[in-house]
Amino acid sequence: MKNIDILVDNATCLRGDNLIFDNISFNLSNGEILFIMGPNGCGKTTLIRSLCGIQHLENGCIKINNVNINNPECNFLENLVYIGHNDSLSENLTTYENLEYLNKFDLSNKDEFISNPNKFLKFFDISKYKNYLVSELSQGNKKKVALSRLLFTNKKIWVLDEPLSFLDEDSKNNLIKLFLDHITNGGLIVTSTHIDFSNYFEKSKYLNMKGININE
């Protein structure tokens, strides 16, 4: 899937009888990044999960290249990387073993991590933790391990929930550079964040979930 268009049309989500978000619409294409912002509890994570097909919508739809993601013919998961607010790593595996597993799980690459693991461990400065169990790592280093998946995937759609949380300044800057490279190479990024770093990007869109509005 080379050219990608994401369309969210009048998306509405309920949790029980509680309205999480209502009538959200936006579109995104290659080379663009969308920032989802707003206070805690406004539905940012729920919207992120909806984009990945994890959370059911009450009304509206999400389409990729004009095909609803609920349609079995939509192969969007083959082109999407999701990194949630929780790191989703195995606590009983080492840093290296977690990345080795994620590399094998991602069919879009060609075992790039196995051929040169040090290259990927150095990017977020986690080489020294290569043989540490993830359970022994700080929250910041767990986040770095999870984000390292972005270094060896060839998937075009990146969906991330609060990727800058727990990161030191150097790691934040490295992640922004990684985002810029991905956008330059025709990727798409959807990210929730409490930190507005949209000024780094020429083609950025902004969704404020407090007032539910789109600014480009």
C-alpha cells in the first residue's frame, strides 16, 4: 500500500451510557501528521484505539483508501504500527529479546534488527540495557524499548498514544527526528500528546478534543 488516505467520518463512541467523543471527522494522507490533544479523560486514547480497530464506534466510520476498516478486505493492519501509552512489552524478557520478538512479528521488514541490533539499540541509548529484563527498567527506558520498534518497521501508518511521555530531552529530540524522516518518506502519523511539537512539521493537522475541532 503505497498511497494511503485515512478518513474518519462523524465518529462517535460510547462506553456504556457515557459519551466518550462525538462526531469527529478528519482526513490524513501520505506525508502528514495529526496531533490529538486535550485534557485527560477527553477520549484521546479511545480515539487512538478506534483507529486501530480495537475500540468499536457507535456511529460513523473509519476508512483507509475508501475501505471501512471493519471490512475484511481492508488490510490496514499490515500497514499500521500501534504503540500505546502502556509499553506492551514482556516484563520477563530482556530488552534484546523483546525487540527480537517485535522484529519477527513485523512482517514488513527483512530482519533488520537481527542483522545489526546495535544500530537500533544505540538510537535511544539503550545498548547498556540490552540484557536487562524489561521489569528492571525505568518507565523512560521501557518507553525507549517500545519506540525502538519504529526504527525497523517499514509500515507506513504510525499510531501512537503519548509517545513523548517519560522520555528525556535527547530522546524526545531523536523521536521527533524519526517522525520527520518517516513523514519525508511518505509515511503518516497519528499521535496523541500533551506536548504540542507541531511546529517541527510543515504538513501537520491538529485535533483539539476539548472543543472537537480541526486546525490545519
